[in-house]
Amino acid sequence: MTAPQQYAGVFERGTGHEQVVFCHDEPTGLKAIIAIYSTALGPALGGTRFYPYASEQDALEDVLNLSKGMAYKAALAGLDLGGGKAVIIGDPATVKSEALLRAYGRFVQSLNGRYFTACDVGTFPDDMDNVARECDFVTGRTVAHGGAGDSSVLTAYGVFQGMRAAAEVTWGAPTLRGRTVGVAGVGKVGHHLVTHLIDDGAEVIVTDVSRQAVDRVLAEHPGVHAVADTAALVRSELDVYAPCALGGALDDEVVEVLSAKIVCGAANNQLAHGGIEKQLQDHGILYAPDYMVNSGGLIQVADELEGFSFDRAKQRAAGVYDTTLKVFALAADEGVPPAVAADRLAERRMTEVGRLRGIWLDS
């Protein structure tokens, strides 16, 4: 196992990251990148994404974007945590092993608590248990090991709370009853979100690249409709569009054809490029910033650091509703899109609270 390699190039490109580490262990096939965007509010916390990236550059760009999003997410959620993320390059179905995960744990341990890891796409609580055999800085573990288990449960709950807040602003009542919601991606988070929507009285249309995931939803909720792909979904008559798969879901073409009045989903980095948030606003679409509404999973795994209590974590995740209303109100007051308002609130907290670390405490 080689020592983690520090990467300086990102500073030349002005991404603002504090630290980026490349991890390579040839015997296990581990190729990973850990990115720490900010520790102004506390140690960075963010999941480990295990994904077959086409190139190392693609993996780097993803981890840089995701880690920045985690910093803003933690700040807006009121957590005393910074933002980080990790990616492991490879197909988890073929290369994931105990040895690889334990090797990865050694690299996380080498950061001495600057970064806490957890689950993400391609990783699960059982995987975190293996990582934890070599590392003290792991959350998202199985219930048997004192963890929170599946963090998608409260991620979906938080998204639903954000959607209720958006419905209140748009239609005057915090409910999706009688509304048509299109959910793109019904894996871990999207599946739970559909249940919340059905229980609330919504009509739901779904799509997913996995037919198995779609069939699971249809078996549990016979009233749900499915369409072939995301292109068909966004062209459907919708009141709400919920992107719950990978990033970049909102691009110029989607904005042009979307009939929904609200976009609120669990996917990270939904805006394909800068300026999309203004296009959404110009088209009369209320966008609930992704990192604001999908913070329930982060809240859930962060609660493990205090000794996990699901009831306490769920109560905190319910706060997404009030935070969403606050962001929408600020956006209206300052005449900016909600994405800009959310960024301003997060940056303000990182600056104001982070500054306190400069106050010297005499021991």
C-alpha cells in the first residue's frame, strides 16, 4: 500500500478545496480519491461513492463537486461538520472486496479525523463495517454495530418535507394530495420517497434504468405508473419533478419541456451548468436546491457521532421543511433564485461560525 498522494492542481484551478488525496493500493485494486472542501464548521463528513468512472479525471471532477455540496449541505442543515466526499473507481459488482474496503479504511484513517466517511452510491452499511475494521472515522454503519443503518430512509423523508414546503409556497398548502409527481430514479432514496408521496395522496409516475427497481415499486404500489425513461418522464404532465438518480438532471432541454411547477429531488448536483437556476425561475418553476432538501441522510449518519437515536435524527430531518421555507423567503426578499439564496445562507454560516475557531481558548 502506498502513502496517499496529495493533489495540488485543484488549488491552481481555484476550486477552494482544503485537501484532495489520491489513494492507490495495487494488490486490492483500490483506486480512490478523497476530497475535503471545508472544515470551517468541523471535520468533513461525506459518503464514499463506488462507481465505474470512465476516467480518473471524471472521478476527480465528481468528487470535487460532491465534496463542495456536502460542505454547503452540512452548513445549511445546522450541523457542526464540514464537507468532504470520496470516490472509489471501479464496478462494485466485480471489484469490491473485504480487502479493498479495509485498504480504503487505512487511507481514511491516515487523515486523522479530518474526514468521516459513510455510504453513498455503490456502498452500504455492511461495507462501512468493513471499512471500520481499519478506521475510527466511519458512520453509516449497520444497526448491529451501533450505526444508523440505511441513510436513504431520512434522505427521502427530508426531500418529502422540502417538497411539502415548496407545495405550500406554490399552491398554499403543504401537501401533494391530488398532485402528479414524477420520480426519476427509484433506488434507495426514490423508493422511500414514492411511499411518502402515495401516503400523502399524490399521483406518482416513475422511471429508472433498473427494471427491477421499477417492478419493486409497482408491486408495492399498484397505482403508480411507469414510463420508459427520463426523457419520457419530463415530457409527462407533472406538477412536481423529483430527480433522484445521478447529477446533471436539469439541463437546457429539460427546462424547455418541463411542465412541472416544482423541482424537488434527492439527486446531488442537479444543475447541469451555471445559469440553469435562473432559467428555471424564468420558466415559473420553483427549484428546491438539492443539497438543502436531501440533507436528511447526512443528518441521520451525523447523529451516530452522538450515539444514534432515530427519533432524534428524524426530528432534525423534519427541519428541512422550515429551512426550505426560509430559503424561499430569502430568495423572494433578495430577488434571486432559491439556489443562490441557499448558497448565501450556507456561506454566511461557514464564515460567521467558522470565524469563532480563531478565538484562542487558554487551556
